[in-house]
Amino acid sequence: MLLGNMSESPSSSELVDDIGKPPEPITSDYVEMLTLVFMFIIGAPLNLGAFTQLHERPISTRLDLLKRSLNYSDLLILFIYVPSRACWLLTYDWRGGDLLCKIVKMMHNLAFQSSSNVIVCIAVDRFLSVVSTSHHLPNRAVRRTKMMLIAAWVIAFIISCPQLFIWQDYLAIPEYNWSQCLQIWEIARHTNTTAKIDFDAETWYSVLHICFVFWIPAVVILLSYIVVLSWVWMNSRPSIRTTCLSGANTISGCDTVDTVLSRASEWNPLKSFSRHVSVKEPLEKAIATAKIIVSDETEVPLNQRPSLSPSEASAVMRNGVHTSSSYTANLNRSRALRVSLLVVAYIVCWLPYNLISLIHIVDSKLFENHINQFHFAHQFIILNSVVNPYLYGLFGPNRPARPNY
């Protein structure tokens, strides 16, 4: 039932129909198959284009690293999970043998687990942009992001390894040479129909699976963004700043979310929520200079910074002259929005299916009576991989190379 863990077979009670023949696909199976094919036709070129464009550009920021890793996991989902699932829906049979059964199931789990882990890295990167002053140093920030992503993929691989021992090729109906790739517990239920078998191990495995794939990453993402949004809100509260020049002039202003997202390098993360300028402080220091907190590209000279995408360029034109500060502020707001959209899309697309899976574990009767018909919800997870290239905005103008300092 669980996605990276989902049995490409009917349930144990449906392995053989009333007259001993293999079950046949039903209408919903064909609908799911056509949906998967459609999403593959759309998503595969998009993600391959994203892959090509990402590798034509040198890695200059930690956002580039995060995009690449997310693209890799999306490619795994689209080119491993989608074809194997569609082929099974078409044939209702597993014809790959035991070894391929184990490898494919491990790769399914790796694809979904790595996707969740990369989104966690994106959220943690936002969190570190707020709480860590060293994260604003480009070279150090990129190294830290590389280490996070390596850890994310290693953890995904380790979590996926048990699939090699849990899935097996099972010849369910020898007369028809009809095989299925099943979990060991499904095989036990089918071969021991009269024996009472303790399936506590299966329940614990299912709980751990959905926790690792979605619920633990979702909690980490939620906590990270609570800190980030709380900090942004506290720093965007109206504050009166008064600066006196020659004992006469007074300037007052109101900080907004936009100004917070492009605040000066004098920021002290999580320390000062409103800045009061003394009368002895020069006006030039009272007005904050622009700095990105979602990217380290502000360290690059203006003529070497990446080209704006069409949406980013239009934002700059609406706001006036394309100065260094306007470029920085608009580019950062656009990229902060894109990063947030990636996280929101992940939660929206992954939550329905994982919530259904949780209900299936907690209350199987409720699932069978009311929720089983919503099994198609897992296709939203595939949809997430299709739309991700749009969300991280790869299809704008190519960027010039950035020199390493």
C-alpha cells in the first residue's frame, strides 16, 4: 500500500480469483496507467531539460546544489518508479525475477526518500540563513550545503537497503506462470492461509517507512519554517528609526517584509528585532544596504551576477531602475518565493497519500470502508516531480559563469 513500499500486486485475498485464475486489471487501473504515461510524457522532457541546463551552468551558489539534487531525485521517480508501475498495471504480472524485484523496490524507496531529504535540506538551508552568520559566507555556505546533501543521499540509501530483504518474487499461480513482487508478509499470508501469523513486524515496518519518507521530513520542514517566518515577522514589525543630522533633520521609516528579505550585512540573526540608531550614528549607517539572505550571490559583482528570468526581470522593471540594490532585492525576493513554493508543493502533493497510508495503518476498517477509493492520491506525488522544474525556475536565460573568489 505504501508508495515506495507499495506492492505491485493485488492484495493477498485477491491473488487468485474464484476460479483459480489471475485477476484482471479494472477500469481504475487503466486510468492510473494513462495518468502515469501522461505525466511521464510531460515530466520526462522537463526534467531532462532541467538536468541539461543545470549541468551547463557552473555551480555558483548553494541553491544550484539543491536544485541539482532535487532534479536527480525527480528523474529517479519518473524513470524508475513510473515505468515499472505502468508496466505492472498493464500486465498485472511481475516478469523481472527475484533480483530485479529487490533492486527495483530499493530504487523506488531511494527515489522517494531522497526527494524528501533534499526538501529537508532546502528548509534547513533557510533555517541556517537565519540562525548562522557563517552561512552568509559563500564558500563556507556552499561547503555546508554539499555536506548536507551528501548526508541526505547516504541516509536515503541506508533507509532503502532493507527493501532488498523484504521484497521477493513469488510464483502465486504456477499453472499460469503468474508471479508477483511481494513483501515477505504478503507471501506468508498467502502460503499460510489457515495459520495465525503475528504481523507486528509488518506494522512496525510500515510505520517506520512512512515516518522516514514523509512525516519526519515534514516535521523538520515545519519547524525550520516556523523559525524562519517568526524571525522575518519579528524583523518586519514597524520600527521608528530616528537620525539627527546637525541637530535638525529627523528621518522615520517602517520596515516591511521586503526590506527584511534584503536587509543589510549588519544583521545579527536572532539577536536584534528592531534597530534603534543613535543620534551620533551617521545617516549612511542608519539606512541598511541590501543583502540577500536566501542566496550568496550578493558577493558577486553586478556585471557577473546571473541573468534574471523573465518574471524576475519584470519585477525589476516594475520597481524602477536596475541598480545593484534593486537587482539584489528583486532577485532575492523572487528566489525566496521559488524556494518556498518548492516546499509548499512538496507538502501539498505528498500529504494526501501519506495521510491515507497512516489511516490504513491506524484504522484498517475505516480505510476499507471509506478511504480505499482514494488510492489515486499517490499520483500527486508523481505530479510534484513534474512541476518542480517550473517551481525552481530553470527555463529563463542562461547565467554567466561566476568566478571563484
